[in-house]
Amino acid sequence: EVQLLESGGTLVQSGGSLRLSCAASGFTFSNYAMSWVRQAPGKGLEWVSGIGASGGSTYYADSVKGRFTISRDNFKNTLYLLMNSLGAEDTALYYCAKDQVFDIWGQGTMVTVSS
Amino acid sequence: IQMTQSPSSLSAFVGDRVTITCQASRDIRKYVNWFQQKPGRAPELLIYDASNLQTGVPSRFSGSGSGTDFTFTISSLQPEDIATYYCQQFDNLPYTFGQGTKLEIK
């Protein structure tokens, strides 16, 4: 079964850091670009970051550029999102999604930033 | 690229034809996805490349359009279609979503 499983979300203080993980299974992870998408409570979807299949190309939304770093380990079939300088505006459910068509999503991991 | 989705909410009867539109701020060719998100669940891909039905998605869902104007249609609304629907462009980074359409049953 094709599956993505996020982890690492928690309550963190403003200004803190956090690393999210997304474990992939059921498909050849190294063949596909991946993305992180977030959803603030009661709000819509916001694309956060993307990475090419090999990890050589990375992309960020302006709202997180310079603070977040996306990476992947194709041997461990895992996608990561390192988040620094977190603020209240980063409070959201974070999803990882497969490929440019976002055909598979994880269940999400919740990040809550407290002031 | 801004994706302007309308309406923001919609109420219809079971069996009705429902249409949602998305307008891109510039030409995005055919690179639009449509997602369904039910409460407490992750989004699910319904339509990719503007008009291609994702495997396993019922045929009452369809999409059309190219360039800047895109349409998503449910041909006969079913009770299980209650959800929020989003368009998304993936022609240019950063990928952007529409604001969402919350669909309810009358």
C-alpha cells in the first residue's frame, strides 16, 4: 500500500526549532518529487516547500524562505522539514505529499507554536 | 500565481449539478489539480492536469479548462460529496491553492 506517515509535530515555543519527518512506503521514493503543505486551523491549504527526486533542487514559499529547510534521504525513504525561528503564524497541520500532482498525502502532523 | 476560486461556499440538493471555478492570474496551461477534503481528513486528489480523473475517483467528478480558466463539476451531487474542494496550480513555483469551496447539502 502506498503510504506517507508524518511525525515530529509538537508544541514548541516561539523562536524555537523543530524537524518533521515523512516516512514513505509502497512506492519507489527516489523517483518522485515531494512537497510539504500546511493548513492552519480552520484555514485553507498552503504549499510550503518542495524537493526534487534526487534532492538536488529545493523550493520554498516566501513565508518560510530562510527559516525552513527541506531535505530527503532516499536510502531511508524519508522526507524532512527543518523549521527554525518558528512563530505563531507557523501553527498548522503539516502534510507531506507525493509528486507534482500530489496524488498521495499523509495524515498530517500538528505543529503548535506558543508565545 | 494567484488562484481565485469561486464560490467560497455552495449549498445544493442531492442530484444537482455543481460547478466550481478557478481563475489563474496568468497562463498555467493545463497544470491544475482539484482536491477534496473532508472534515478531519487529508486532501485527496480528484482531478489532475485540469481534466484527468484520478484512478478510483467516481466518474461524476470532472474538470475542464486551460490557460487561466478552469472548471470543476460534480454531475449529480451525492451525500458523501460534502467536503471542501480546492484547486491548485503546479505550473509555476510556488505552487498555489485556491481559497477553497465548502459544499453543503440543502
